Amino acid sequence: MRANGLQKPFNPMQIGTWILLPTLLLQFLLFATPILPLAASIPCTIIVLVCGAATAFFTYKCCSIDPLDARLRRHLARQNGETEVGPANGESCPHNGGTEDDNELVKFCWVCGIDVH
């Protein structure tokens, strides 16, 4: 299972974005900037490059995080027989000492198709 969006297998839209964003910035620099008047060229180029850099930065931040819920991580660790180190991200353990109870409220993950304890 992937821990974040920067691990293989990559999504085709993800790869397309890696190609499209630099291509669009390069096209702006090569074709739009030279035909603009100097008074408009400098601010427009700075704005486009800052927006492009912000897009690349926030895309990296978004892809580098682990979106897996801490409860789901513990549940999957229990299913795989791995030992639990403790609650992740400061989340408190369930009131029953970490054992699964059929009467306990659970959430259903529609992506994974399992109950999240």
C-alpha cells in the first residue's frame, strides 16, 4: 500500500500534471512574455511564476502527506498481525483497551470497503 502520493504506482493524471505545469510555464515565458509591453511583461511574468511555484509547492505538500486515518492504520496493523506501538498522532486508545467490540461504533470506509474501528 502506498504511504503517500509520491510513491509508485503513479496515477496518469499525476504524471500528466508533472508534464503539463512546466510546459505551461515555459510556453508563457517563451511566447507571451516577449509580446507584452515591458510595463505589463514584468509584473505578469512575476505573478505567473509565483503562482506556478506555489502550485508546485502545495502539490508536493499534498502528495507527501500520509492520508491514512490513524484508526484505520491500527486496524490494518491488527489484521496483519503487526504489533501496535501506541496511538498515532496523540489520539487516545479506545476505551476497551484496544480490543475490537462488535457493539462499538464503527465508520465505513467507502474507498477501502471495510469498517474502520
